[in-house]
Amino acid sequence: MSLIENIQRAVEIGTSSSYVWFRGHSKTYNLLTPGIFRPETELFEQIPISFGMRSPDFKIEHLIIKEFIRRAPSLEGNLPQKEDYLSWLFFMQHYSTPTRLLDWTESILVALYFAVYQEPKSDGEIWVLSPYKLNELNDNVGYSMPTLNNRIVKFLADEPMHANPEKLAKDLNIEIPKYPLAIHAPMAFSRIVNQRGTFTIHPKPKEGFILTEILSDEKGLTRYIVPAGCKNKLRQDLAKLGINHVTLFPNLDSLSKTIIDELHDFKY
């Protein structure tokens, strides 16, 4: 089992790899599933809802996107175009709505913060992903980073809002994608900038095609454990390096949390 027990080990991993992305979890879930496809979200499909009669082809993903687009204008003026579903997914993800996007970062120190700042009694984990090796699995993308108007990206973003995915794929002149895709997001939010945020966008999960199955080679995907007993020291060291809640989430709530953390860590 590979461990990250101190800040030096994190820096070593972050500086010894070629271009890779990182994702930190405060507990060892050993899963890389976007929010919309996690069991707690899928449970909504099994309970009555108040948005009208359930149809045979009801999908919670479609409903969440539709309702967010319908209600958001009452709270925010600067919104994506109505049918620019990829921009809506980025927007929704920013506000913690479950989507088929999964957040990553280009900085191992940012990922380490997410692995240590909660659940002090539980081991955390950090995943290291080669985005180009992931994209290479898709013949239409290859060993590259697709633009946001790429046909595969458009299909994955638009699919939840189309009743006929086969027709959508045909209109785009592609086969229905099986693999997730790594993409760069527009720097539309300070949080994405501060966290050096990147994303993978995922089709509906199918056995044999999820990240942990398709990238079994350590050069494509690696997992490190962050022991619970090391979390507090790691969090303090990250703060000394300028990685804290307010630098990653620039708002007044985060400023308050950061001040309290600093007082707890202060050595008289």
C-alpha cells in the first residue's frame, strides 16, 4: 500500500510525475464515481417526487438539470444559454449539484487538503490520473485534450436532455461513448482558478468501463492512502504553504473557518 504520511512525500509525487491530475477524498472510498451516479442520488429514482407524474422513462439526471435551469434565473442573472448543457454542468457542479462531472486538480497540494481537512479519525486517499492516457482510450480523441466543442464532449453533456441517445450520436456522427473523458473547464469561477480545477465527464457507468477498471496500469491511475494519524500535521503544513480553506474557497464563510483553524493550531 502506498502512503502519503508527510508533505515531503506529497511534493515528491507531485513533482516526479509527468502531466497528471489529482483528486483527494477525506475517507478511503476507493471509488471515482460522479455525484449523479452515486447510490445516494440513484435512490431518488425509487421514491415519489413532487414534480408531476413519473413517466416510464423518468431519469433523475434529466430532472435535476431541467429544474436547475428552470429555477436558476430567479437567483442569478449571469447564466449560460438555455441549451448550452456543458456550461450548465460546470455551473451546477460549482454549486454542488450532482452531475456527471468529477472534479480534479493539477495540484497535489490542493488534493491533499481535501484528503485531510475532514474526517480526522479516518484514513484519506489521493488519486493520481493521467488525463491523456484516459483520453487515448477514445479513438475519436487520442492522446490529447479535446476542446469543449468536441463531438464526444457534446454528446456526454447533451445526452441527459435527449430522449434518444442513439439519434444524438448519429447526428454527431459518432458512436455512443463508453469511456469518461478528461477536459479543461473555462476559468469562469474563482474557485476553479484557485483550485487549479479540471474535470472528467462520464457516460452512464457500465461494468468494465469505469475509471478504476479501464486504467489498471499505475501509469494511468494510482491511489495513495493518507493515514488518519498524519492528517493534522499535514493540514498544518499545508497552511504554512498557503493552502487553506479561504485560498481554495474564496468567500467570507471560508475566511471564518480559516481563522478558527489558525487559532486551534497556534502554539503559545
